[in-house]
Amino acid sequence: EAQVTQNPRYLITVTGKKLTVTCSQNMNHEYMSWYRQDPGLGLRQIYYSMNVEVTDKGDVPEGYKVSRKEKRNFPLILESPSPNQTSLYFCASSYVGRGRDEQYFGPGTRLTVT
Amino acid sequence: GQSLEQPSEVTAVEGAIVQINCTYQTSGFYGLSWYQQHDGGAPTFLSYNALDGLEETGRFSSFLSRSDSYGYLLLQELQMKDSASYFCAVRDRTGGFKTIFGAGTRLFVKA
């Protein structure tokens, strides 16, 4: 089954404690992306990757890191989380430039930073 | 800069037709997509337009006019299960390949 998986689904942590949210896709997609969703703001892109070892900033990259060492995985790292990073996070993947711009989303990770 | 505008809420009755508009500002426009998100769920892809005109997928259609920087999603024969949030999104090829989403339109379908 084609899917994007994220772990954990729910996470409560404290300010400053480093955390990683994993993301994996099994569709051999080149493009992977992280979004955060906050009420009234839609989805805002944090980072994206066009392929292995190629990452770039989205609109809200501050406080986040990513890496793309394998095509299927795209972890999101918060080195020192702060309360303003409390949000719902989605990972997504897609092909690039094949005439149908369909992003597949993971189930989401609800993060609370106290 | 880059931005997308869509109405925050739309209400319609079951069986009716509803149109959700989206206007965008981006310098490196690549295409306009539409996603549906039910409460507690992840966004799911509905439709994509790279060229001007209408794309039809079952009860859903999407339209794009690149000269007007405008598109819309048309939902026909509305059903209660269509109550959800709908997001337009553009890809921007300026300096990369960003994806920018609108803030979303909450659709309420009434019996």
C-alpha cells in the first residue's frame, strides 16, 4: 500500500529538549516536505527536499532542521523546541514534474511543547 | 511575495453546487492544486491544473486562468460527507520548488 508514515503521532515535550519526528514514504518519490498547520493559517512549508542530499527552506524554517540521506526518509529535527513550535506537523511526498502535482500526506504529528 | 486568497467559510445545502475561489500571487507559478481535509485527518489530493481550463474528476472540477491568477474548485451534487476544509496550493519555482497553501475554506453542507 502506497503510504507516508510519521512517528510519533503525538508528542508532549518540554522546552529545549531535542526531538526528531520521522517520516518515510514507499512510493519512490523525489520530493518530500514538512508542513506545520496552525488554526487559521493553513499549511505552511517548513523545509522540502527535491532528492537525496538536496534540501531547501520553505516559508517557516527557523528552529527546524532536516536531512535527506535516503530517498525514502526525511526526518524533522527540533534541536531546542520552544512553545511556539506547538503545532500539527505533516510530512508529504510527491513526484516532481510528471504533470500531476499530487502530494501524499502522512497522518500528522501533534506536538506540544511546554 | 507569494500569497493565496480563498474564502474562510462557505455554506451550502445537500445536492447543491458550490464554488470555492482561489486567487494567487507568485512569480514562478508551476500549477494549482486542491486538497480536502476532514477534521482530524490529513489533507488528500483532489485536483490539479497546470494549464488554463477545466479539469473534471467525478463530482469535483477545478478551473484555472493563469492570466487572471485565479482558480476555483467546483463541487457538484453536494453530500454531507463533503463537509470539510478545502485548500488551494501553488508550486513556485522561484529559487527552488516551494509549495504555498492558502489558509483554507471551511465548507458546511446542510441537509
